[in-house]
Amino acid sequence: MRTVAALLLSMVGVGHAEIVSEYTDFDADSDCSVHRAAEEGDGDWADLACAGYRGYPVLLSYTDLRETIFYGLPPEGEMPRQPGFHPFNHAGPRIEWRIDRQERGETPFAAIHRWFVAADGEGAADVEILVVSKVSGLEDREGCFVGYVMASGNPNANAAAREIADEKARGFACSTDAPEFSDPSIRDFVSQ
């Protein structure tokens, strides 16, 4: 009887998946290559392809001191466009990737990235917001922002962002589902 119980317990472990975090550095000045950029007299914009996590790139679109990012494998054709923040902003230097790790491999399904968004008022400190994004995979080629967590003054921001990532990102339908906002004031910063 004991042998059967041990065998059953060992079979439960087969195919066991765990969710883990991996971190990558993000530096647009050194880790990216220019895909397209404005020509003389055409404004201030660029599309860049940046190093990400194990073959999953980070695609940065920059225009007039505002950035937006697409995480993962892009759909065919043009550079994917994400809504961003309408005040001046920039993405932070580190990305947390939420990974579904299984015996036969691992798949990143969400990215958590800290953004610095200009606040109203001269000399005001930037507002820090964690953006949770669905990572675009090989099969679906669909990535988008899933949630926003206020990080300024919030010691539990990272845990809240991981919870949104783990509960929503994999099943999130980018064309129909609405992103989650941990604080209604974040909506004031987000472009629609």
C-alpha cells in the first residue's frame, strides 16, 4: 500500500509547473537597435528593438519624451502600438518577467515594468507606476497592458503587480478585456 501511495505522489509531481520571476536589465541606449526613426524635420520619434528575456524582445516606441513598450514576439507587419502615458515618461531600468516553468521548458507570460511619469507642477517628483503586460507568445502574437499599480508610496506594489500578472495575463483578451487599475488616479495619466 505504501508503494502505491509513493508512486501516486511521484506521478503528481510529473509535469508540475511553477511560476517564478526572472529579471532583465533595460537600457534603451545600449541594449536596443533602431528599427525606424524620424528623419530631419520629421519630429522626434523612433522604434527600437531591445534585448528582452530568452528570445522574447522588448519593442520600444518613443515620441516626444514619451515611451510605450510591447513585450514579446510582435504580430506580422508594423511595429505594434500600445497606449501609453500622456505626460512625459520613461520606463525603468529593470523588467520582472513572470515565467511559467515546467519540466520541458519555460514560457514568459507577463512583464512587470516600473514607469516614471511626470507629475503636474514644476519640481514635482515623478509618479511611479508598475505596468503589468501580457507577453506576446509564438502562438497568439498578442500582447498588451493588463494592469497598472501605483508604486509611489505603496510598499506592496510589487506583490500587487505579481498578483495581477499571475491571475489575469495568460487569459487576457487584448482586444476586449479592460486593464485593471489599482488606484483610480492612474487613469488620469493613461492615454486612451
